[in-house]
Amino acid sequence: MKSSFRSLSRVHTRKLFVPLSLLLLVSGSAAQTPRELIAAGNEQFERGDYEAALESYAQVEEDADAAIKAELLHNLAAANFKLGNLDDARELWVRAASLKDEAFESTARYNLGNCHYAAALDQVTSGEGAAAVKLNIVQAIAQYRSALRLIPDDEDARTNLELAVRILDQMNTPK
């Protein structure tokens, strides 16, 4: 008895391959999934191409999958931070902070502290007033403390907290 399944011969396969190849060239590559876009963005981020990473992350619809929303917001924030877009980074980390577990929230709080600290440094170099610098240092301290409440043994948060407190103490010491 003959099988009802027949494979395509090589000649027929080649004839189909050419039109399919042309179709793919004309229509572009298949749409990437949100996870693929995030992975591509992560590779670009690791190479230091933060603009390209931001573009990859931005292609993911935030409501595409609730399971990846926290990661997406964090990655968008990190790319913005690296590009010096501190306000955008801060807003994204605030939105991401409570979307996952304590470890993730602690990381978001730590990064928020870094945003405030970097903003204070920018303000010092641009000659802004001491009050604005002090406000960002105070906010950095609050974020580092929040990170430590969630993960008490976070050495990076502890080190940054100690540094920020020393800076605030120096600012409060009369000259």
C-alpha cells in the first residue's frame, strides 16, 4: 500500500524557495515577539549601544504581557539612565518598583537613588543652587534606605547610602 504522504522533490522545493525568499525580502522579517525584542535590546545594552537598546525596548507594547512589564520598564529605565535621561529613568523605575518581588523592588529603589545622586552631581557641575543639590541627595538617601529595608544585606545600597549621608553632612556643616 502506498503512503498518502509525499515529500516535495528538490526541484519543487527550489521553485518554492525563490518566491518565498522574495516575499520575505519584500515584507521584511517576521515580527519579533516581545521576549525577542527585549533579548535584542539586552544584547545592544551589553555592547553599550543604549540608543539601539532603547529602540528595541520601545517596540514592545507595555501591555503585551503583564509577566514582562516589570522587566521592560526596568530595561527602558536603565537605557534612559545610561543616556543621561534621568527624569525618564526615574519615572520608569517608579512605575516598575512594585510590579515584582522584594528583590526587584529593592533594585528599582537602589536605581532610583542613583538617579537622584546623578542628578545632584549634574546640578553641582552646572552650578545650580545648593538647595536643589541637597534635595536630590536627601531623595537618594531615602531610596537607598528603602532598598536596604527590603534587602538589608545589599552592600552597594549600603555603600551609596553612606556616601550620600557624608555628602549631606558636609553640606549641612557651616563653613
